Amino acid sequence: MYPYRHLFDFTREIFLNIGCPLEDAQLATQVLLEADLRGVDSHGVARLSGYIRLWEAGRINPKPSISIVHETPSTATVDGDGGLGLVVAPRAMDIAMQKAENVGTGWVSVRNSNHFGIAGYHAMQALQRDMIGMAMTNASPLVAPTHSTKRMLGTNPIAVAVPANEQPPFVADFATASAANGKLEILQRKNEKAPLGWIQTAQGEDTDNADELKQGGSLLPLGSDLTHGSHKGYALGAIVDIFSAVLSGANYGPWVPPFVSFLAPPADPVGQGIGHFLGAMRIDAFRPADEFKQHMDNWITSFRKADVKRGEEAVLIPGDPERIMTAIRLRKGIPLLPPVEKDLAELGKKLGVKF
Amino acid sequence: MYPYRHLFDFTREIFLNIGCPLEDAQLATQVLLEADLRGVDSHGVARLSGYIRLWEAGRINPKPSISIVHETPSTATVDGDGGLGLVVAPRAMDIAMQKAENVGTGWVSVRNSNHFGIAGYHAMQALQRDMIGMAMTNASPLVAPTHSTKRMLGTNPIAVAVPANEQPPFVADFATASAANGKLEILQRKNEKAPLGWIQTAQGEDTDNADELKQGGSLLPLGSDLTHGSHKGYALGAIVDIFSAVLSGANYGPWVPPFVSFLAPPADPVGQGIGHFLGAMRIDAFRPADEFKQHMDNWITSFRKADVKRGEEAVLIPGDPERIMTAIRLRKGIPLLPPVEKDLAELGKKLGVKF
């Protein structure tokens, strides 16, 4: 178990070491480690060396000049200048929230960025300002559209955070595939089978072999097959791709550059970097915030109290499991798998930072 | 087969007959029949007598005074005054688009409305103005959240329409349940089994009996079960409910009034009527519209050409099947099932309109 503070200091030193300004290093660390706190282990410090390898390959700019390239009172298009998504996305969210202060809502499409950590972090920034926050991003292609054998979309997550009054906020944060890639990685590591409906082979046959992804297979959209609505998951992933990248001028669909440094980006890009879409809506742009939040409390408690199936404890509200995990990990520390520990120790050694 | 014009004239007469002003009767007819044209038979003229029975029960106001009760430059909250959703939603979408003209985007949450037909119609209004359109609505509870046995959410659809250049537009329009209720009604009528993963019994067991819904069972969220991401479908349905009703002051969750006149609305409402959420984003609030639409063409054609599984013809773009169906039905007419023909003939007789 690693205390949050320990991982924070290490990660910040690493980001400082590659040339990030102090403020950016702090911010990137906070965003990255939010994943570890919330139990989304695939998106946290386990990815740190991946970001650094992209920097080594010249594919991440540690000192980006993030700029608004186009705007209206309620919108902006932001160029991330090849920076860490962990830094670019929070700045873009700040712009969205400022616009929401001014005209009720703010919507920012971002190009020329990189992986932004967990979508939930960015959406949640709106909560303290009595706003609804939204965040989505495209990602390197792993998901095949309905009927297809080709990886055309990333797991393209959507996060929506809604404030409540006495109840904790509603925080949905989910991939638009039937299972996020992080879950596959865990099965691969443990050499376990995957449930049918998560993956297909390169020929498009349903499979329980988690390794098929490495052999040309693909993830399936939320819904898994046409009968169960995979065309809806495909449409959701497509909407995320269009809002994040076609609106902003980033790469989309099969052109999204891979997160890993050993795979080259497509030679014929259709835009710059990867794309995000961030939104903020001021609650009191629709109705008084206290009235809304009291109704959200009622919404949340009525769902929490709904009858459950035999063997289940309660209906969960989106964000419940992550909030509980955060409380535990802040108290007891964050567990890291041995390969992650080894990877971080090597990374520290290379950059002269003690792990 | 009924010519579109025939069904149009009949439906408009019916709406005029219950007291709708001419303009409203025209509009309601156009919205309602768009479902029949697009092949969403469950949401079209087959529902006409249902709307009329709600009017007879005093639950639909044929002459609503639709008003903005709160607004900012990019938002509005609209009170539908108990009118037909078929009329209220297009007016609200007009407000959203006007705000998008002014400040880049417009977002309207609607309370005190009724069923608004197909979500896609409303989202598509944005296309001719080079805007992205969005529409969602809550509906009477049929879907149980993950772990629950209780119907807490409607099939709460989401529609997103995105303009392209030479390609037809991208139009996604889908329920956030694994199967829309209309599909169940078809199986019930034909006395056929449902696929597992669509419905559960009153005790929360998976079932293939399409009639379980009438015996306390419920529809399952998109994803069907927890392993395949039903918590994501539940979260999506919840987001639609919150944006449509908690933001506007409509009824939400289990309090949403039923569409059918023989079931009374809840005695302890938490808001007024049902709720919708409509949005419009001007493309050129982000980047020049012609540039965007050329990239949408590229997005669409690259997906359409993606490799398919053996036996499949092509990857479909959201909106393809409905567009093809519209062309066929405008040419060949709209088929109606015998019970629908009978129902419409009786309705016409009652109101003195020849079917």
C-alpha cells in the first residue's frame, strides 16, 4: 500500500523532470492519481511510464501553449499544442465553466491533445460551482461498429457529474464499449477468460479469449450484439468521436493516434492529436440551484431505496463505488501490482527520482 | 398501404377536432407521422387514439400557452402548459436554435409536457441550420436500474443529429433500454418469445416472456446485465431523466405520469407533466461549417467502407435505415396493422372524421 502523498510526490517529480512547469506538474499529478483513488487502476499511476515514453518519442509537449483558436459566448475550440491531456483538459474545462458563468452554459471542443486520465475528474470540476459537468474524449481505435470486424472507435468514455444537496453528487463515468480495455488487461494479466459479449475475433466471432485483442480482434460496443443494442453503443461512441474530434479538428475514428509509443501514429492524419469535449451548465440557468439540489436528493434517495433482487444490497447511484473507494484509499493507501511497482521503480531510476 | 397524405389529412382533422389551433394541428401531425415514415411504427399514427384518450381524460391541453419561465443567453426553461409534446417540443427546439444563433449553443429543459413522438424529429430540426441537434425525453417508468426489481426509469431516448456535406446526415435516435417498448409490443401481438436480456420478471429473473411486463416485470437497461454494462444504460437513462425533468421541474423517475389514460398519474407528483431536453450547437461556433461537413463526409464514408463480418453487407451509419424507409414509404405508402386500422376507423367515427 502506498500513501496517496507518496505517489503524488513521486509523480509530480517525474512530470517536473520532463520539463513540465510546476503548476502543470501538480495538476497532471492530481488528475492522474484521481484514477487510483477512485479505483480505476488502469488509468492512474500505472500509466505514468506510458506518458513518459510518449514524451521521449517527442509525442507529448511538456510546455504547451494552450490556446483558444475560435470562440463564441458559449463555445470555444482549444488547441492543446500537443500537451498532456491531464493538463489540457482541465484548462479547457475552466474555459467551459467561465463561459457558463457568463451565458449559462459553456462547451469546449479540444484538438491536439493526449490522453486526459479519467473523464470523471473533469466533469466533477463543475460540482463545486453548482454546475453540471460533462467530459468525453476519443481514444485509439479498439471498438468495432456493429457488423464490422475493424477497430474504428476508441472506448470513448462519457462522464456527467450532477450536484446534489445533502446527498453526494451523481457522477457517471463510463466507456461506450461493453467493457473498458482496463478490464481486459486485468484478465490478460491473470490469464483468465473474458465473458462472451466483450470481444470478437479478427473474423468477427464472439470469443472469451482476452488475448484476441492482440491478434486483430476488437472490443464490442455497449450492447454487445445487434439484438441487445450494440448499434446504440456504436452510436454513442460515434457521438463522442464527432464532438471531440470532428468539431475541434483532431484525429477521429481509425486515425486517432495510439497511446503507446511503440505504435506509430497514422501517416495520413486527418487532424491534430486526440480530441476532447467538455461542457458545463449552470444549474441556476434553468432553475434555482437549491430547489434543483433538493430534488436531486429526492431522486437519489428514491433510487437508492428501490426494491432489489434477492442477494443484492441496494441500487447504486453512479459515483457510489468510486466515492467509497476514494475514502478507503485515502485512509489505507493505494495498492499497486508488482509489475507496476517495478515499472515505476525503473522509471524513477531512469529520471533520477527515488520511488 | 396508406398514402402519407391520407394519414396526414386524417390526423390533422382529428387534432383540429379536439381543439388544436390549425398551426398546432399541422405541426403535431407532421411530428407524429415522421415516426411512420421512418419505420418507427410504435410511435406514429398507431398512438393517435392514445393521445386523444388522454385529452378526453383532461390530461392534454389542446390550446397550451407555452412559455419561457426562466432563461439566460444560452438556456431556457419552458412550461408546456400541459400541451401535446408533439407541439411543445418543436417550439422549445426553436428557442434552442434561436439561442444557438445568438451565442453559439442553446439548451432548453421542458416541463409540463406530454409524449413528444420520436426524439429524432426534434434533433433533425437543427440540420438545415448547420447545427448539431439533440433531443431527449423522460417517459413513464418501465426500466429497472441494475440490481433492482422496480421500474424506475422510462426508456428515455437520446437523439443526436449531425449535418454532413454530400453524405446524408448522421442521425442517432435510440432508447436507453436494451430494447424499446415498441419491440416488445410487436412480440406480444405476435405471441412470440423475446430474446433473453430484454426483460426481467417481477422478481428480477431474466425471462423470454414478452408478457412479463404486464405482470410486474421490467425492461432492462442497455447492456442487459452488470457484466455487459447495464450500469451504463442505467446511468444514461438517469442522465436523460435529470436533464429533462430535474432541471425543468417536471416529474422524474417513478413519478412520471403514464402515457395511457386508464392508468392514473401518481397522486404525489414531484413536478409537472413529463420533461424533455433539447439542444442545438452551431457548427461554426467551433469551426467553419464547410470544413466540418467535409470531415463528416470523410467520417461517414470511412465507417461505411469498414470491413464487415461474413454475411453482412456494410457498416450502417446511424440514420441510414430510417432514411431508406422514409424514401420507400413516401413512394409506396405506409402499412398499418389491422388493429391499428380498426382503432383509427373507430376514432374517426367518434370524432366525425372519415378515415
